[in-house]
Amino acid sequence: MNALSLSLGFTLAAAEGSGGHDPVGHVIAHPFWTVNGRWVWSSAIGNMFLAGLIMLLVGPYVARRVATGPEPEGDERYLTRSRFVEMIEVMCIGIRDGVLEPLLGRRTAKFAPFLLALFFFILLNNLLGLIPIADMLMLAVPAWRAEHIVPFGGTATQSLWVTGGLAFVAFLVINGSGLREMGVVEYLKHLTAGTPWPLWPIMVPVELMGIIIKPVALALRLFANMTAGHILMAVLFLFIEMGYGLLAGAQNTLLGAAGFGFIGILAGAAAIGIYLLEVFIAFLQAFIFMFLTAVFIALYEHHGPEHATHSPGEHPAAHGAIEPALQPVAA
């Protein structure tokens, strides 16, 4: 789905009243099934379900294409033959070797499945938000358009409830792994940041706030970036609709054409540029969420008595050679 089709879907939907002239209405989640005023199923839940379904279907397919083939194939058995699978493989190996291995060292194999799943789940939800699913469904089903309900569509990662849920899972993994790695006593000592005991009344509350602030920052960063970019695109598409209205409704044809050219065409060109930028941001924000989660996990590393506080990148060197985490699956 390219920017032109997105613009067309948005403009038609706005003309039919699915979102009206409110750009936020085309971005936020819409209810579909409510019980006593409580949302049981919304478009955000639908998009998360789609993202999970895609991962469940595509994951085994990718694994089969990456897995080493039978011995009679010789060297050919190490080759990945699908361009799509090669792209996924390169992304996974790049993240594992270039990001997770320097941060987590010997614990890379333990956390790589979770962190890669987190990355791809957020990425799929970000990309699904760039497709006008809700607008097209409302156009296809007049009853849904009349009640302003839709089972899928919008941007799931635009919802603070969704990003908050992802951040809460990250919070549990970060602190659970810290307690398991360091033990309760060392974990509590970590709250003092290695400072002398007279400073503990200051450092401990600061460290406790940091434990909460880290996942909150993850949730707010993803929420704000996905919301701002999508609303900007929605505003540009409304300008396109405005230009089309000038062209269709102006009594002076020349004036209408000039208005459409000045507003509609310029807004359309800007929308295409912003759309491409949003595709990049979809990848970037998924990576940042995953990367910072890995950084926070790496902060809770067990240190011997001879160790001072090290940055995450210094842990592998302090503990000696890094144990190979995941063996390459293709030559």
C-alpha cells in the first residue's frame, strides 16, 4: 500500500464520514465490541491480533528456509534461497551480532528470542498503522461507518495502553532478569549505585524512580512518535481533500484548478515524503524500543567484588571472552 492509495482511502473515507474532518479520528483506535460501555474488542486489538498472526505464520516459514538443508545438497544446503527470508535473516543476524552480543555477551542466546520478537511485533504494528484498513472497512460496510466502529485498523502503537503494556512486559523482563542474575542482595545493593552509605537516602529513591521511569519512557517515546507522525499525515490528506473540494465546487474553473494545484498537489507531494519518512520511523522506533530494553537488561549484570560499575558495553570484556550465543545458520 503506497502513499497514493493511503491518500485515496483517507480522502474517500473522510468524504463518506468515517473520520470526518478530524485527523485524530483516522489514527486512534475505534471500538468494535463493547459491554456495558467497556471496550472488549477494538481496532487496536485487531491490529495486534493481525501482527501476532503474521508472526505465527511467517516465523515457521522463515525458519524452514533458513535451516540447514540435507547433506546430499553439499554446500547448497547452507544457502537461503528466498530474498524475503534473506532480508529477515540479515536483520536478525545484524541485531544479534551488532547490538545484542556487545550488550548482553553470554546472555545473548537467552534474551535474543524475546528481544527479536519484541522488535518484529512492534514493527508489524507500526507498518500496519500505515495502511488505511479502518477507512477501507468503513467504506465497505455502511453499518460500521454509521456506528463508527471497526474491528481492525488504525495504529495499535499509537495507543498508550498498548505501548504501556509492552513497556510493562519489558519492565518485568528487565527486573526479573536482574533479580535472577544478581540475586536479591546484589540487586538491592545496585540501588545504592556504589555510593557511600551516607548518600543512600538520596541514591536509593533516585534509583527506585529510575526503575519506573525507564519503562514509562519506553511507552511514551513509542506512543508520541507514532501519534505525531500519523496525525501529520492525516492533516496533509485533509489538505488534499480541501484542494479537491475547491476543484469540484468552485464556480470559476480556473480558480478551482489553481486552488487544487496549490493545496492539493503540494499537500500530496508532502504526504508522499512524510509517508516514506513514517516507514523509516516505523523501523527506527521498533529498534529503539528493543535496543533500550536490551540496554536496561544489561545494566543488571552480576559483578564480582573487584568490579566497579561498568557500562553495558564493558561487561563482556570484564568477564572475559564472549561465549558464542547463536551459531550462524547460513554460510
